[in-house]
Amino acid sequence: AELYKKYLRFKQNIDVDLDDNLKWCPKPGCINYVKKNGKNKKVVCECGQEVCFRCGQVWHEGVKCENAGDKDAGQWAEDQGDV
């Protein structure tokens, strides 16, 4: 039974990775995925995390996808005392 559960989880991982209408939730520790919702870029995971479906990152209102990660990296560095 345990091996079968692992197989199902592995298959789900592949299915999500290959489906353009699905993306993994970026929240650490969350194992859920989000589904594309029409033309809406903002989707909400079952865990409550708001996700940008275009880039798969945490929702970033008013910030371009290519710049969204920079803000997170800057905040992380600041939190670490490196800035």
C-alpha cells in the first residue's frame, strides 16, 4: 500500500509538471497545485496562498513577473542582515 501511494504521488508530480494549466504552489511546505482560471493571472491555492499563474511565484500585485523574484531576494537578504 505504501509503495502504491508513492507511485500515485510520483505520477501526480509528472502530471502537474507536464500540464500547462497546472502549477505548483510556491508556498514552502505546501504540496498542492493551482489550476489556471481563464485569463486571470491571480489564482489561490487550497492553502490560501495567492499565486501568479503566469510565472508561478507568489502573487505580486503591480510588479512584473521578471522583477517579482528580485523583491523576494532583496527581502531575504535584508532579513539575513546582508544588506
